[in-house]
Amino acid sequence: MSGLEWILSITLLTLYFALLLTVCMLTFRKGYTLLGIIGIFFPILWLIGAVLPAKEGSSYWVQEGMARQAAIDEYSR
């Protein structure tokens, strides 16, 4: 491999791991387990799962609800 190919490979691998640590985790937290697993091979599915609204009962949904309730309590004082 030439130097340019090495640089491109390392850049793409770094991007993949950055997506794995951010968007993939968000997809799993929103309750889209299947999209998260298949996204290992097709990372675009991680982006789709991160953009979709959280499923009811997922950890992200619960956390979002608690944050909204806290904001309502703060405004109603």
C-alpha cells in the first residue's frame, strides 16, 4: 500500500470508530437494537437509528421524559 492509501485507511477507520462510539450508542439507547447490530456492517443504519424518535420504554425515552418533567417543574415555580 502506498502512503496515500495508508492515510485514507486510517482516516476511514478513525471515522468508523468515532461513529461507533457516538451514533451507534445513541441508536442502541433509543431502543433500535436491530439497526445497531446491522449497522456494524452498514453504518448508515446507525445514522437512521439516531435520527428516529426514541421507542417507548427505551433508556433514552425515559431520560428525555425526566428532563422534560424537570423543565416543566422549573417553569411552573
